[in-house]
Amino acid sequence: MPPNPPQARSTGAPRDEPRPIHGVLLGSPEIMTTYIAAFEQVAPQCRLALPDAVTEPESVTFALAWDPGPDDFRAYPNLRLVSSIAAGVNGILASPSLPSDVPLMRIAGESQAQMMAGFVTWHVLWHHRRFGDYLSHQRQRHWERLPKRDAADVRVGLLGAGRMGGAVARALVALDYDVAIYSRSGRNLPAGVEGVTGEAGLERLAARSDILINLLPLTAQTRGILNATLFSRLPAGAVLIHVGRGEHLIEDDLLVALDSGRLSAASLDVFAVEPLPPGHAFWRHERILVTPHDACDSTPSQVAQEVAAALRDLDAGRQPASQVDRQAGY
């Protein structure tokens, strides 16, 4: 019997390479370049570049942005998606060149909400248990046990019931704090939390808040909401924890409230001007704890994952999961 003829080696059908999706980074190069490597690792089909490296602007179909300039979007006529690198989008919405018909998304990962919950809970405990006083006592080598107050007797008011507000509320309820939330709709609140809406609801929340926490998005309605009128409705000696946006706060009103004793202390993580100028009064005020807009963050890999998922949603005819309502501002 003749030997079997040699079999031809099969190389298999050639694999189709994913079609590259070209994107542009709009914002400070020092911030934005960290995302190029993350997209190469997590979503290699997405090719990100800084504007100077874009040779064919018409091929760019998505933009990753943070505080873009007024004309930054004009060079890219075929955008399908614009994404923030974080939860906030007010800097993007402020750009006149932002296309009105392109979906805008924000980053909304659960890890970001949990990071915020941990940060805010730490500040609640700092003020409730008077750890600042203990730090002062240590410097004075003074031994004194301060009076304690049950968490259930500490009334916490949250401004904002979004994903982060919900995570903060659940964390505080788990520690037995008495929590209420002010929001636009009053819906989808965590178990064990009272909800209020409207101007009357805000007044009622303020009157029962020993600790007031601001997590609101920045909109025309919320700009300047932390002001003398609101502070006057808080119980004497109340505490402010501000992790929303710098423009929510009327800074001079806070200083007056602290110096008069209306407020006993404040934790501030966001400011109208960042970095906070070295000569600013907040740095040297003994009743203010300053942190550098660091309550929570989204990692570059998380951003890459969420943007890639949103692009897949668009390809499938679906709305991105974290698409922004431009009218609401978040």
C-alpha cells in the first residue's frame, strides 16, 4: 500500500483584527497622558492621542476630557462619545464647542463610590469623636478622656442622593448614625434613611443636621448653596463636610459661620480655585481641615474599561450606562 500523501499544514482562517477606534485627550497633558497606557492595556483597540499627535481629526470618534478649552472639540467633526475622566462633568459642559448631539458620559464605578464612603466616614468619625481635640491634647501632653456621644444621637444630613451619596448613607447607617438625605427626586434612597426634597425639605434637613455633608453635583440650582442662609438653619455648633464642588460654597460665609460659633468645624476637600492659594485663609484656620480634592478618584484602567463598554453600547444601539442628562447637569 502506498504511503499516505503528506498532509498540508493548516494555518487556519486569518483572524480579523479589531477595527481601531481613534480617540483624543482634551485637557492638561500632565493629567491626560497617564490614560494612554491604560487604554493600550485594557482596551487596545482604542487608540488615544494628544491633539498635537492627531494627524486625521476626522477619524477621531471619541474624546476623553477634563476641563477642555472653549474650542477644543471643534477640530473633531465625527465624535460619537465624549467622556469625563471622573464623576464631574461641569468643566466639559462649560466648553462652548461641546457638540450638542453627542452622548456625554461620566465615570461611575462602584469602587469610586466606596472610596468616597470611606473618606466621608473618616471625617464624620473625626468630628463626632473629637479626634482633633485629642491631637491638640497630644501636642500639649495633656491626658483627658472626652465625653462620648452615641452615633444614634448624631444627626447626619446628606446633600445629594446619587451613587456616592447612597454609598455614604449606607456606610453611616451601618455605624448607627441618624441619616437623612436631601435630593431632587427623593427616590431610590437606601434603607433606613429619611428623604426630603424641595426648599422646605432643605430647611428641615438643615435644622436636624449636626453634621452636614455636601455631595451635590454642580448645577445652576446648586451653585452657592452652602451659604449664610443655610448655615443659619443648622444647629449651633454643627459641622460641614464639603466634598461636592468648590463653587457650591460661599467661602466668606463659611468663615463668618466658623468665627461666630454657628459652625464648630469644617472639612473641605474641594475649592473654587485649585490648588488652594498659599495665602488663603482656609490654610491657617484652626477649625478647618483641608484636603487636596482627594476624596475619591477613578483609576485610568477603570476609565478605560467604562469608556470601552460605552463604545460597545453605542455600537449595539444602546445608550451608555453612565450617560449624563445635560439638562440636569449630571
